[in-house]
Amino acid sequence: MTAWPPAPFDDAQTRMSEWNAWYTGDPDELAATYSGATVRNRPSQYRGGLVGAVSRFFWGRPAPLTQRPTRLHVPLAADIATASADLLFAEPPRLLLDDTTAQQRLDEIMNTPAAHSALLESAEITAALGGGYLRVIWDQDLAEHAMLDTVDADAAVPEWRYKQLSAVTFWSIVAEDGQQVLRHLERHEPGRIVHQLYDGTAEDLGRPIPLTEHTATGWAAELVDDSSAITTGTHRLTAAYVPNIRPSRQWRGTPDLAPLGRSDFDGIEGLFDALDETYSSWMRDIRLAKGRLIVPTSYLDNNGPGQGASFDDERELFTTVNTLGGKDGGTQITANQFAIRVQEHRDTAAELVRAALRAAGYSPATFGDQDGGAPVTATEIAARERISERTRDKKALYWAAGLSRITAALLDVDRAVFNGPGSGDQLPKVEFPDRAQPDPEALARTAQALFAAEAASTEVRVRMVHPDWDEPQVTAEVQRIHDEQGANDPDPAAFLNNAAAGGEPFGEQ
């Protein structure tokens, strides 16, 4: 029997399943995760005869059978993952090569909405699961160049050499029929990609079977050689791993898992759980505080034998009823309505959100929390988002390394399959914008200050205000500015000096 995923990646798979439950925000999945239905409990969770740690979560408590489901989920985890992707790729990075022909080919492949959106999507999943993969693919029926694809971290088994990816096996379930599970394994090695199809069960990889046994892998059967491999035409690995951020706190002592990095949710699952409990309690207060009327039995209308009695709260007139009792005669209608603890719940929820964002490395201002409704300047906004910017800068380093390696391999494959120029031995340089979304007003004030201080040329100021422009755009804009300002007009001082010397005002024509 070959367990799949193999140890210790089964532990990583379990942890990523927990993070994925928070990312997707499905209440049923969260309840299943923390009730023990999907999480593998360890003996340490039961020391001293106590229940497991996961079962002590709000989402791990069994709901009373006599009570309707009232648990509310706040999608803070999904908001964090989305914000991480926006900070990185709201404006795409620039990939630069010295060779002009290779640069044009790289721009044709990567400088497209499809490529930019793929990076944005991958960055969101990477923030949730702790990392993600990029791989080179090609299909001459779809495009006339090699393409970049993304793979989630919970669908791969990597191999490392000095914390660098040396090989990786991507896997996917292509069919399930009862206990039978068919898995497609795609192993990337330097110079080749191996495709295999396995017939097994949910826990067992099983035995290899021909690729022609399923339509999802039939296409590869016509391309692989005798060793079930496809040559890539490059000595480089056609896959790259991008960790979300390192080090990994919980896997630091496990060599095979330490390079995976850590999720933005790592260590703050309890805060997510407490936030959901707070909001659920708030909604419970609202539900219990609904206005209710307590009326005497004599006010109820008999609905007939076996039908019980009811009270019409829209009724305007009631018949006088003779009753025994005190002065009130027992005929009062009593309104009952409890108070809603709005401020207490709001303050608790706000503090939990701030604690979760702080632990994940983000500023509340990134999520629209400006700590008050007073107007603020762009400089003050930038200061409040400084923590998020530092986190973005750290993540950009990992993405730059991964993109540099995979785009070099992409150009190699493009040369081998589509006769592209390739990149030679050069790795593309990756440049991220200084900020995810620079504030135009702040940039304009900075450029004006540099101009007044005579501390920067027109070209430098144009590049500052438009960091996404290429060289021709910058040159053209500088020329237009000079033309508008009359920077190319004759120098008045030269005119006077030449005229006083008795020569031509501007020298010899």
C-alpha cells in the first residue's frame, strides 16, 4: 500500500484543509473540520482526559438538535487573502531582459490580461494555503507560445534541495466511483515531465494503469516516450514554488515541510473562531430581542377542536371579558422586549479583527478602517498602511524569485516548441511597483517638491509619477513637457551675449 499523500505531506494536507475551510467560509465545512470529521486528532489533544483542542472551538461544538442553526461566519480570512493578492498584483510587475527580441516575446506572453489575472488568482490562494506553484504548459491548438499556469499547494508533493525546489509531483483526481479513485500524477524534473495514471482508493495511491484508460490523460499517451515522459527542451525545471512567507513556525523542525512557508491564517484560527462566535452571539441577541406580547388566555381565539388557539396582533377591538382577580382584572397585554448589547459586541468584534490583522501582518486601514470618520490626507493614509506595505515587500521577494526562474524556463520551452528567441542564460529581472496603488495626489506633490528644489530632472519625475510606463512612453512625455514649457527655446542669455559681441544673436547659422 502506498499512502497518498505520502508522509509527512499528509500532515501538510490536513493543515491546508483547515486553512481552506476558513478561506472558503462554508459553515458546514467549518463545522465538519472542527468537530473532528475531517481533522486527524493527535493523542496530545486528549491529555488529561480532555476533549481535543479542535472540539473546543466554537465551530467544533455540537449544535443542539432542538435548536435551529444560528452560527454566523464572518469572511475575514477570505478578505485577508484577497487583500494580499491586491497588494501584490493589483498592478502587475515588470519582467525585464537585456535582449530586445526576447523582451518582446516575453511581453507578448506575460504582459496580457490573462497572465495578470492568473497571478492575481494564484496570489490569493497562496496567501491562504501558505504557498503556490507556477508551471510551464503549452498547447499548439490553444496558443502560439508557451503559457504560464498555476497549481495550488494542496495538489502537489515537492522535493527540495537546500530549500530550493528540485522536483515536484502535481496530482489530481480525475475520476471517483465508490471506493475507486483514479489519480493523474504529473512529475516535473529538469528537462522532462512524467505523466502517470494510478488506480487506487481514497487513502491508497494504487497501481499504475495506461494513460489511455481515462479521457483526462489520453492526450498525454500520444506524447510521452517509453519512460512515460515528455521532454521540455530546457535544462531548467518547468515548475517553481512561491512560498507565501517564511519561516514556517509549526514545520520549522520538519525538513520536508519547512520550505513550504506559512499561511496568513497560521496561528490566528482561534481569532477567526472567536469573531464568528461574537457575531453569532450578536445575532442571537437580536433574535431574542424581537418584540413579543404576553396576553391572557381569554384573549386567544379558539381555532376549533384540535386546532389550538391564536392571538391576532392586528386586531383593533376586544370584547370586555369578566374576570376574577385584582384591580387590573388580569386583562392586561404585556409587551416584552430585551435589550440588544450592540456596543459590547461591536467593541469585541473590532478588537478581534484588529488582533487578527496585526498577527497576519496587515494594517486595519488596508481594509477600510480609518479609526474615525475625520478626513485624512494621502500621507496619513500611507502611514497607516505601512505595516501592510512591509508585508507586501517581503512577499514580493518570494514572488520575484519564483517568477524569474519560471519565466526563464517558459522562454526555453517556447524556443524549443515554437521557435521563439529564448532567454539564453539570463534570468528575467522582476520589478514590482513601489506601491500596489500609488496615490496620484501624493506623487504629484512629491514631483512638485523635487522640481521646486531642483533635485530631480523631468525624466526622473515622469518615471516617478508613471512607474508602469516603458522607455518610449517616458521619452515622449518628457519631450511634450519640454515643448509645453518652452524648454527648447533659445537661451535669452546667449542671445544678449552674441548681440553685444557684434555677431549673430545665436551664433553662426
